[in-house]
Amino acid sequence: MDSQVISGHIEESFKVREPELQRYLQVACKIESYFLGITTKAIPRAENSEVDEIAKAIAQYLPLSPDVFYKVLHQPLTNSEPKCPKLINAIKGADWHTPIIAFLKGHYEPDSKEENNRM
């Protein structure tokens, strides 16, 4: 699915024609009600090649590098009610404060004993 189409649906600049996409848009709108708003950005295909390669690899069950995380959904997202997020840890920019704040809030566990002592 093209990010421009999805972004257009959410921003209401494109009309949703397919019933399945309409159900996904309804889920997105329900989730949006838990936030102050959602901002979308369409990324041109020329700048999105890495994501495209990852999506193709996942679809073909090819091995991925260890830094790629994904979740296989066993049923469409549209078959369930969205749950209110219990906790959101928004990180606007990473600097030396970020891991310390995440650690203090209980969102980060150091990988080594040295890192744990530093925290």
C-alpha cells in the first residue's frame, strides 16, 4: 500500500473506495481519539526503498537482520476493537538524557551490568 494513499485517507484529502481500507480507516480514527491528533507524511517511493525491501522479505519469509522488528498478525486489525494505550513513551530526539529518563520511568533495561551501574 502506498503511503500517499494512506496519508490521504487519514488527512481526508483522498476518498476511501475499498471496503477493507474503510475498515482500517475507522480503526485509525478510533485510535486517534486517544491522542491530541495524528500527523501523517507520505514518503516518496524513491526514499522508501529500505522499508519496501523489508516488507517484501517479510512477505516471502526471508531472513532479516537482527535489528528489524515486526509482528505477524494472525487476524486483521479490523476484526478487533482498538484498545486504549496504557503507556506511551514518546521520544522526540535521542541524546544522552533519553536512556536515563527511560530507565527512571521503567521503560529501559540496560544490556550490561556496567550500563546498569551507570544508570
